Amino acid sequence: MAKIKIPYSNRLLEVEIPDHNLVGILESKAHTFHASASQEEIVNRALDHPIGSATLEELVQGRKNMVIITSDHTRPVPSKVTMPILLKRIRKANPDIGITILIATGFHRPDTTEELIYKFGQEIVDHEVIINHLSEDENSVVRVGTLPSGGRTLA
């Protein structure tokens, strides 16, 4: 019986897999990768040089409201790095814009307050509008189309 640790949120889950079901293990080397710049520098550089798009600052000019869609607690996205940078740049370009952060939960449960603080930091949780998408709440979704398979597309 093989014991394997799988990354999940901010911890590792240990699972046991019978030897006859284990073909191999594909292991990420992300934990040993060393970038040539800080995370903040990499994010700012990417925002300064978008590919095939106007800059974020140009896109928010003249807008009254916007929604930033981000991942839920199940994805290892560095939102504590990216979100403050995005919010600062958006508000510098358009101080009056209303911003809503929408957590794309899919069919996962909503993020807890503790998970939001871990993901974004206390400052953002205390001062920003954050909404967990609830895909199974018929009153909070609208039909936006039909999939080629015939399934309804809701948002």
C-alpha cells in the first residue's frame, strides 16, 4: 500500500493507494523552482505588458463597476500577491469604480471567512465586497446559454 501526500488548499492530504492500482507518481518540482524576480515584480511586469489587450488601467477608465472573478479555496492561486496589486492599480486609474470580487466556486462549497483571510489577507476581507458564487442557488444565477451537449449554462 503506497502512502501519497497530495496538495490540497494550504495543506497536504495523505491517501493510501493499493500497489496494484498505482502505475506511477508524477511529482511537481514547483516547490524547488526559483524565479528570477519577486512574485510582485512578475505580476506587475505582466500587467505592464499585456498580450493582445489594452492595459488593466486602460480597461477600467470610465467604468462605474467591475467584477474580478477569482478561484476558490481549492486552487493554489497566489491571490494574496495578485489581488492587492490589481486593486491598487485599478483604484489608481479609476478611484470611483465599484469593485466586486466573485469567488468562482463551481460546485464546491463556499469559502469560509478564514479561507478568505488566508487567500486575500484581512485588509481585503474587511474592506472589499466579496461574493461566493453559489451555483446551486437558482435565485442567484441566470441562464446564459446551452452547451453543445444540451446542458444549461448558468452564471
